[in-house]
Amino acid sequence: MSQEADTLSPPTLTMCYHLVTYCRYECGHQVQTRRHYIDCNRTACRISVRHKRHEHDCPNECDQEMLVDQHLVMDRNRNDCDACCGIVPTTVAEGVNGTNGDDDSGEETSDADSDR
């Protein structure tokens, strides 16, 4: 078996998509932490910020849909999640992309610095 066959390469994502990140707790549950818009930066993508601005046959020349959301565990917590600890979540009005607005660590990230 060749060395190349042993190496996994990431899938080629050539369309826009959302990257959904999670924190995995000791109990095994995962809690969503962020949802990032990833722009493919292609002119032949209707969703991209780089979509062709000049007149063209968009329905036939351009991709019209995003890829399915991609999911990734980014953090681990050595404690059980709130639900397993018996902590009832408080109702908070949701802000941008499902965040509650309490995150002061920065803005939503994007390859093209655009809001989606």
C-alpha cells in the first residue's frame, strides 16, 4: 500500500457553507458554540460575495445553493453539560446566528468578512 493511500485529505469544498463548531462535554453531549459563514470566493457562486456583478445567465452558469453545514468539535470541557447537571437553561433572546450577545471575544468569522 502506498504512503498516499494512508493519508487522509480533507474534502474539497468549492461552494459556500456554514461551519458549525461545538464544545464536547465529559458526559458525551455536544453544545453548539458558533456558526461561521465560509465564503468560497468564486465568481460562479450566487451566494459568494465575489459573485459576478455583470449581466450573465446566473441560473445556468452559477451554483445556486450552499453545501450542507460542516460540523466540528473545537473545544472539550471536563465537566458534564448543564442538562446533565440538572441546570435548566434560562430563556435568552437570540442574537446573530443563535448567539445570545454575551460573547465579547469578537465577531463572527468569515473568509470574506461578510455577514450571512
